[in-house]
Amino acid sequence: MMHTERKPVESIGMNRREVCFLVVGLAAGTAATVFAQSADQAPALGSAVYAWESLPVEKTANGERRAVFDGHTATLDRLETHVTTVDVGKAAHGAHRHVDEELVYVREGVIEATINGVPKLAPAGSVIFYASNELHGMRNAGDTPASYFVLRWTSPGKAGPRPGDSK
């Protein structure tokens, strides 16, 4: 068996902490590249019908969520839609902002939509538009469960969340 002398990491001009950061950074960069390549190779979303009964239901702390689809199209880097049902007096999540734009169609109940700190009621049948990077949030302001469809998209060349990052 051949014996090789180990040199301390300091001999290459880096301390152990810097080496750890380098290794983790290289691993993360490699994983991100592989993910990006596999996402680019995935087929674009095609025309389809998504029947309500076929959508899997995910229970959440504040109601439930049904994922519909999440992928790229011929003209968009990302197109994602889901349906959220929120229990009375609850919010699906806290106020937030993101680079992608978002349309919300209120299916049932009453949603209080807050845009940049200004609340407005949106009863069933209402449409809410959230522009890029505007602070927004929603809560169920009615006395029955409220549900809404979310449609989010990222235009070509815009930095945005990858599929699987949606809420």
C-alpha cells in the first residue's frame, strides 16, 4: 500500500472553514447546473384538460391546496397554477413579493386582498392581479371557506422561482 503525505489545508492558502465553504459551494453549483439542464430538457407544457376530481389535495395548516401544473411553455420560462382553499379567518401564507406576476380568480367565498398595505374585498367571481415585486397577501374575510385559482408566470429572461418553489 502506498502512503501519501497529507498536507494541512493551510498549506494551500486556505483554512478549513474556507475549504468547507468551497466544497459546499461547488456541490451547490453543480446541483444547480444539473437542475437547470434537466429543466431545460423537460418538454414544454402542452394543451390539456385538468379535471377538478383528478387534482390531488394537499392538506395545509390553513386549508388545502391543489397543484394543477408547473412548467415552461413555448413562450414562458415558467407557467404555474394551483387552487388554494383557505379556512375562515386564515391566510394561506404571509404577505410576500416575487418577480413573477400573478392572477388570482376567486372561486368561492370572500378574499381580502392586500396590495402594498391596502386591503380590498374580493368576493367570488373577482379577479386580482399582483404586479411584479409588489407586496401582497390574502386572507379569507368571509364566514365560509374561500378558494381561489392562482396563475403565475415568468417571462423569458426574467429571474424567477423554479418549478416546485410556488406557494
